Amino acid sequence: MNINEITEAQNPWWIDARIPHVPEFRRVLHASVFAQITDVTDRRAVVLRGPRQVGKTTILRQIIRDLIQEGWPPENLLYFDFSDERITDDLTIQEVLAARPKKQNIDLPNVILFDEVGRTADWDRWLKRAVDQERDRITITDSSSTILRSGSMESGLGRWDEIILEGMTLGEFLGIHGSDGISVEQVAERHPRLVELYLRNGGFPEHAGNENTMQVSERLRKDIVGKAILHDLVRYGVDVEGAKRLFVYLMQNSGLILNVSSIAKEIGDRDRRAVSEWINLLEDTQLVSRIERYSVSPATRQKAHPKFYASDHGLISAFSVLPYDEQAVQARISEAVTFRHLRETARRNHAELYFYRNYKHQECDFVWVVPEQTIGIEVTASRRVRSEKIDNLAQIIANEKWDHGILLYSGLDLRKVQGIDIVPVRKFLLSPQSILGVSQ
């Protein structure tokens, strides 16, 4: 197929204003992306980035449908997916733009939605020029976290806003299964199996309604390794099999303090420099998330080994060699899903997140830092809270002079012990901002 045929196939509304079939459920970020696109006084573009299969394309298609339903001229809408397998040659943005309809409504700006734009060269230069001309409303997506680093930061300054989309939160997951007038807390109370399904399957929207957990794990293994690892990393010319082995190792050991030399031996006496490169590339897929060690000294923080978590807890179940019910697997899932919700809340509140480990090997899973408060957060998958856990967290908070401590567990009761808030992890996942005492 040539560029014109591919473009017309991706934009059926040009021909008959047919609106593509897309899910009715909207992610929380949908409203803010849509509002910025339709604000004709705001010239900034939107850069929507996140790992594969978290719903970036769905948001773009929902925006198309919403715009058409509000009367936006179809000929003023251009969608293009640069990862389309029908593209066989290098393709420029200019070629795509040349293939759109020549007759547009001059009373409204064009809306340009480019999916996986990092696959085309010089996207940042084009975007700079397009934003400066103030004619079009532009949103681009990419699965690589390097999209803004590889693009000129100077070009992006004041020209685009970055929005990060991850897998669904528990609230979003329950929202899919709810109905009008019923809160997500009520859905969780009436259907506790849905919470368990979320913890097992993870937050990838495609699998939200699938109760066949073994099938979900199998599909995640196939899709993530086949597309995000093999397909995306092969273009960097690296040892893809080595990178795949490292990825599986990180999923099976989510929450690991990363020592490159030790891991190089664990995955088959690999070259340390190669492993460091693979780690950076896997971070770029946004399927693994780094967290730095807490220290009041930035220099000490920089020297310490970081921790790595599965960005979506469903990947832990998918790649684990142990059964889901094993305590070790449950512990990794509890930490990873807590970290995912903390990341989202931290982005909205401009907070910093760390893990804590001192010279006595005392540990605290997460440290939440905002200018007015520092909170130590410990997570356990157990339904009972051991006194040693409480004592350890209380001692760390006293020694470090932090303001507060929270211990998340799998039980049901909310209480306070030794000044530590003992909170059911499910209650935290439904409303992390209220537990942390922040506004959003």
C-alpha cells in the first residue's frame, strides 16, 4: 500500500464521517488531553507517552469520535500511526501531511494526532515549526521514554506539555465494571473479586474484563516480549535475547536493588557494560520503573544502587515461575502496585519518591517527600501486621525525623499503632491522595 492508501485506511471519517468503534470507558487523563486539544487559544502541543498497550491509541480514537460528535469537520482531523506494519520504507511527516484532504474548514484549526511518532526522523523539528505557526492542534504519542530526550529540549521548551499514561489504577479498573451513580468504593465492596482480578491481571486495559487469568498471563508474555522487547529493541542493534533474559529476571525479582555486576552473573555471565545498556533500553520501554535511594545528600543518592520495579504488576504474575498465591509473588505485586499508584499521585502533587535503606540494613519501601512533609511507607502482603514491622518503621521515622508513617497490609481494619497508620492496601489504592493527605 502507498502512503495515500494507508492514510485513508487509518482515517475512514474522511470518506463518510464514520466514527471508529472505540470503548466507551474513558481514562482519567482523557479529559485533560481533550480540553487542551479543543482550546484554540493554547498553541502548545501534547506529548502523550507510556508503555505499549496502556491505551494511548484508544485515547486518540476517542478524541476523534468526540470531535466529530461535537461537529468538528472530519476533513480537519488527521490521524496517523507510524508503527503501522504496512509501512515498508522510511516515511516523513511531510509525506503524511501531503496525503490529507486538500479542502479543510478554515474557520477551525486542523487537529493532528500522530501515534508512535518517534519512529519517524526529525519529528521534534517539525513539531517546533508547527507549534510556532499556531495553526494546528497537535498531539503525539510514543512508547519510548527517550522521546523528549532525543528530541531537542530547547525545541520543546514552551511548545509542548508532556502527559504520562500508565496502566489503569484500581479506581479506573473498577470504573469499567461499574455503572452510573455507583462509586468505585461501592463496586469494590459489592464485587471484591474484581479487586483480586486487578491485582492478578494488572492494569492493561485490553485485559480488564478477562477472568481467565492464565490466558491473560500468556497473552502478556507474548505481546510484551514479542512487541515491546523484540520488535522495539531490535532497531538498536543489541543482543535482544540477552535483553529479554534481563527483562524476565527483573519481572521475577521486581523490587530488587540493582547491582549490575551481580545481575550480569545471574543472567549468564553477561558483559557488565552490555547489561547496563540493556537496563537503559528496558527503561525506555517504560515497562520497568526505577526508584532512587533516599538520602538528604544528592551526591550520596546518585552513588547508591537504585531499585527496579515492574511498571505494571500484571507483568509479575505473567513472568513468575512461582504460583500467584506464593507469598513472595504476593509481596512483589503489593509493592509494585503501590509504587504505580504513588507515582501517579506524586506527578499530580509534584512530590518526590524514594526507597530507604541505612547502614544497619533497615529498610522502608517508599519515602514520600513534599516540601511540607516526609512520609515513610511500608508495604506487606500479609493479612496480619507483625509488631516487628511496626517497630522498624517507627524507629526509622524517629531516627530520620520524618513526619509520619504508613503501613499498608492486606487486612481490612484501619487503625493507628505507635503513631503509625495501619491501612488496608485496597483502601490506599482506591484513594492514595486521601491517605497521603494531598489534594489530588
